[in-house]
Amino acid sequence: MTALNGKTVLVSGATSGLGKSLALQLAQAGCRLALCGRNPEKLNVLVAELALPVDRLLARAFDLTDHSAAAKFSEEAIRKFGKVDILVNNAGANLAKERIESIDLKAFAAMLDLNCTAQLALTQPIWKSMTTAGGGRIVNVVSSAALFANTSIGSYTAAKGAFQALTGVMRREGRAHSIHVSAVYPGGIDTPFRAQARPDYLKPETVAEAIIGLLRLPADAAVHELVLRPPIEDNFA
């Protein structure tokens, strides 16, 4: 198994849910962390909880759909740590529920930006750095919504489908540079974004453990896709 101690990991959407669980577990594994999220108060809480020395932590609050800010954060992480070994594109959200006939096109574009385009803006500087450094690992947290069609979440499903397609291209292009790209498809996760608690859904800690297990695999093993579903879900039709 690959040791994570001393590796530099950038995690987007790190202030709550899966991103926060990843940050906490990666810190325990001895990683150096570059963390970003939209909410400065939540980010400050996470920084205090991590209690890492300054040479192991970079944390910035900004809107990932500000593509310039996203790219600058990745560049700052590379300058501070020398390189980013692992990128986890975790940020994303379902901002609305609507039927096809009522989808607002501006809101549709915003959903695509948050769940796909912004991830590309964050990735590009790190991708260039990884090609120079001789490789790295990228984990894109997609969603099981990209694997099956469901009603009332057309914008989110389309956005995650675009991210799934982009991930496939990244995987193919990354092979020549020893950049291993994995897509993770979680089903329902019991996160603070939900209007009510769903104890029958996946725990963020469980999904984080699965991703870290993927990252610990030796370089001769590449996980292309990892699907995680709570037992309550079976809708792959």
C-alpha cells in the first residue's frame, strides 16, 4: 500500500460533509493539506479542528465559480508545497429541483459551472504541474446521478454527466503522464445540505474512508470508477 504521510493533497468543498471528513482523515494520515470552501466561518472552524502547523496547511475561502480565484488557489498550493500529489475535486451541489419544462437556463448554466467547469479551472494548474513532476492522482467526486436518469433533477444530472465525461477524457490524457484519474460515484450522503437528516444514507466518513483506501493503492493499480451506494438505493434503471 502507498503511504500518504507527507503527500500534498488539495481538497475542494472542504468545509462540510464529505470534504470535511476527507480533510480530517487525511490530516491523521500525515498529509499536507490545501483546502478551500465558500464559507469562511466554516473554514475557520475546520482549521481550528485540524490544528496543523502552518507548513502543513493552506486554507482559503472563495467561490469556486470564480475561475480566476480557483486557478490562483491551485497555483498558490503549488508554490507553498512545491507540488500537489493528489487533487480531490469534491465541490459541487444540487441547487434546485425542477421538471424539464420549468428549468431556468441561467440556473442550468450555473449548475454546470459549479459541478464541472469550476472543477476544470481548479485542475488545470495542477495538471500542468503533475505532468512536469512525473505524475499524480486525481479523484473526481461525481455522483451516482450521472449513472442513471431521475426525475426533477435534470440540471444536476446533466452537470454531473458532463463532469463524468470530462473525467473520462482526463483519464485517457493522463495516462501518458502517469496521472491516475478516478471517478467516485457516491449515492445519497447524509450531509448538512439536506433539509432533514437521512441516517439510512451513506455517512461522509464512510465515503472518505473509501476514497483514502483508493489513494493508498500502489501505482500499478488504477481504479477508474468507484460506486458507493447505501443499501436503501437500488435505482440503476
